[in-house]
Amino acid sequence: MSKPVEVNEAKFDEMVLKTKMPVLVDFWAPWCGPCRMVAPIVDELANEYEGKVSFMKLNVDDNPKIANRFGVMSIPTLIIFKNGQPVSNLVGFRPKPELKKNIDTALAG
Amino acid sequence: MSESPKKYDVIIIGGGPAGLSAGIYTARARLSSLLIEKAAVGGQIINAGMVENYPGYTNGISGVELTQAMHRQAEKFGLETLYDEVIGIELNGKQKVVKTPQGDFITKATIIAGGAERQKLGVPGEVEFTGKGVSYCATCDGAFFRDKSVVVIGGGNAAVTEALELTKFASKVILIHRRHELRATKIMQEKLMADKRIQILWDTVVLEILGDKLVNKIKLRDVVTNKESTLEVSGVFVAVGSQPATGYLKGLLTLDAVGAIVTNDRLETSVPGIFAAGDIRSGSIRQVVGAAGDGAVAAINAGKFLSG
């Protein structure tokens, strides 16, 4: 079982931008009820892509600078980073197949 | 999928209050039950910070808490949940083949509870600025507009709910409606009118959403005078109604003029063994309690169909 890991401002560069493996960051906040409802889907994806993509969660309330840096103004937002660059930005609820398609494209590209 | 498709007594499509209620009933009736949800369990009501009219909650309950509890309750009775999108239903004799990108599932009875999807405004700038100032969920995004000026577009309960929610954060909230009266229920209208922080622009339509990297203004037209104007805003919350999510059912089931599924009072559709519940059904009252009631009716009749 692979679970998404919490990331914060201090560790963002090291854990997200400077890693070899593509990283999917789930931008969320405790007051965003709907974000809680996508969590089980992100958990499932974390399992399915174990060893290929690392999954992280970023609390936008505690880390506003990071949210700002990547223009996150709507949550849930999922951003896929590859070689330090955001390659896919998914705003709001998306069906799981669409999320998978985006992850697969990011992996292939 | 190479292995043979999994079989269920009942497959429920859609994880909002109608589907969850149906799941509680079918799973508790010891029918093997699968719920397929394409995005997030809970349906449209998870956008509501507070549900005040669901019986039993004197002080209201958030849409998320209510539907999470329904989901736990259904899973306790044995409901399985699959996160995937149903792309079609095929009939094979008495069996229904429910098709998803990850493979087929076979069932004897199906309850379609896919609800309705928020409609887009359909103006230039809307798609480009989604997540950059354009939003469809005030409880998700309201906090990003702290001390900023926002507009809500629409005149129904969803629009009023969004406007009230946004007053917690925004410095200014303007409700823009194309008519001169609201469709929202009386109690919602009273709350809206009582809130001095909300201004209403009647008889006004949005022509375009403009911005640089983020939304900074919208172009409006007064439908009475035909005068055009621009308004500086940071956030545009769209709540202009919803559409039954029946695209994949055209040609299979009888739909009404707006695309909702036609049922009888047992919630049977035009195909035996396929039932419909909640906002996706023609004539739905579009309330959580109605959806939950529908789920129970469809589930009990699906049970009778299976034993009949």
C-alpha cells in the first residue's frame, strides 16, 4: 500500500522538483469538503502507480506560497511535475479514467 | 480485461444521495451490489457547506458529512465501490452489461443515479480561466478570494448558496441574474436579501470573461436597455443550472425533452430491470431528501424485479 505523503513549503523543492520520478501533488485544504471526497481516488491511484509516480498532498492553507507559485486558485487541483516542471494541471473533480490518462501521458512524454 | 466480467445482482451508477441510499437498501437486502462513481462520492450536494432541510439534523449538516455517512452506512452492509466512468449499458438477454474503461460488469438490475452536471455558462473566457478565477464551487474556492471582489452567476438555489458562502471571504459579492426574479426558494431569497454584503444585478447577462493570467473583469449586457458595460472582478462563480448526465443512455432509455430519464411511479425506465433515481429522473424535485427517497424506491423495486 502506497499512501500520498504530505509535503510543505520547506521541502517542496527537494521532494517534488528535484526528484527523478514524476510527482503528482494534490492541492487541498481542511475546509474544502469536496477535497476529502477525492482523497480515496488519489489513494487508489497512488497504489496503482506505485514505483512509477510519487503522490503528495499539499495543504494550501499552511503553504500559500506554493499554491501561489503554481497559480492554484481552485481546489482540488492535481498538478503532475516531471523533471521539476509542471506538465499537467487538473482543476476540480475529474473522472478517474481522465486522471489516469493524464498521468500516463505525463509518464510517456 | 482478460478475465470474465464480474457479476452483481445490482449495479448502481452514481454515488450521490440517490445512489448511496439505493446502495444501503440493496446491500442490506443481501443483494450483491456495486456502486460505480466516476468522480467523487457525494454528488452535487458536496458543494453545499450546509444542508438545512434534510430531516433529522436540527442544526443542519454539511453535504460532505451527510454523504460520507451515507457511504459508510452502505459499505457497512456490503456495498462495493468502484471509481470509474460508465460509458455505456448493453442488453444481453435479461442481463445488462455495464461498460467502463477498465472492463465490463454484468448485472441483472441497474439503478441509474448519475445525477445532473453543472452547466457551463458558455461564454468566451470561461474554459481558459477555469481555476484561474472561474469556479463552480464556492466551498472549494471561496477562500482564494479573501478580500477580493467576486460575482455569482445564476438565480437558483445553487447560485444563492454560493453567494452566501462567498460573503465569508470576499470583500464584495455581486449576484448576476438574467431575469428580474430568482428561482431560488423563498427562505433562500430571504437570506440573500437580508445580507447587505450581497448586491444583485438584475436583467444582466455575462458576455465574456476577461483577464491576463487571472480573471480581472467581465463584460456584461443589460437585457432591458441592451447597454454593455464592464465590471472589475477577481472571481466568477458559475451556478446557472444543471443538466441530467444521460449522454451515454441515448437510444437505450426513453428520455424527456431535457434529457432526463422517464420513469413510472416504481421508478422503472423503459427497459425492464433498469431503474432511475434522483436528479437524473424526469420530474425529480432535486432535493437530497427526494434523491434518498428515490434510491429506496428504486432499490426495493429492483429487489422485487430480481425475485419476480
